[in-house]
Amino acid sequence: MTRSCSLIAMAVVLLGGVFVHSVESANSSDKYLFNADILSTFCNSPHGGPYDDGICAGYITGIADAMLREPGMEKSLCMVRNLSTSDFSKLVTRHLERRPEDTRRPAADVIRAALLTAFACNKS
């Protein structure tokens, strides 16, 4: 019971930070609600667990799904379809490790860049 309460409290604190950033971004010239730094916090949580992993993998997978539905994307993105959500999370996390300056960018843009780099179609 104490562990459950602790996990719920951590989730409230983390989500509070997400919502504060979301409000600030929505009121400024930024046109996004989630930056790569926040995404990285969930993907690299020292506590791990299904909650943080789920936010990380779910957000990344959602962006990947949206990309696959974009008209003409099949010419640029040749994504392997049998990857797990964990594979997607690792790919984006490694991308951010190689480019720490990207942590202030919109998470969707960073995910997009990571996927287009990793799964670029070969031009014959």
C-alpha cells in the first residue's frame, strides 16, 4: 500500500511538471505541449516501472503511427513493422544521447528526426 501511494505521488509530481510546461508553452510562441526533455525524463526514469515506460513508449509510438499515415511518407520512412515499443523508446533515447542539444525541442520533432534517420528509405 505504501509503495502504491509513493508511485501515485511521484506520478502526480511528474504530471504536474508536464502540465505546467504545457500551459507555459501553450501561452508562448511555442506550438507544442511536450518537449524532448520531458519525454527523456519518462524514458530514463530511475524508478522505471510501467507508468513511466508507458508514457515514453506510448508517446513515441503515437508519433510513429501518425508519421506512417502521412501522405507520401512511404517514400521517406521505411520503418520495420515488427519492432516493440521498447525498441522505439531505446532508439529515441539513443538519438537524444547523441544530440543533447535537442532536449529543448518539441518531442514530436525529435522523434520524427530519430525515426527518419534510423529508417530512411534507400534511394535506388
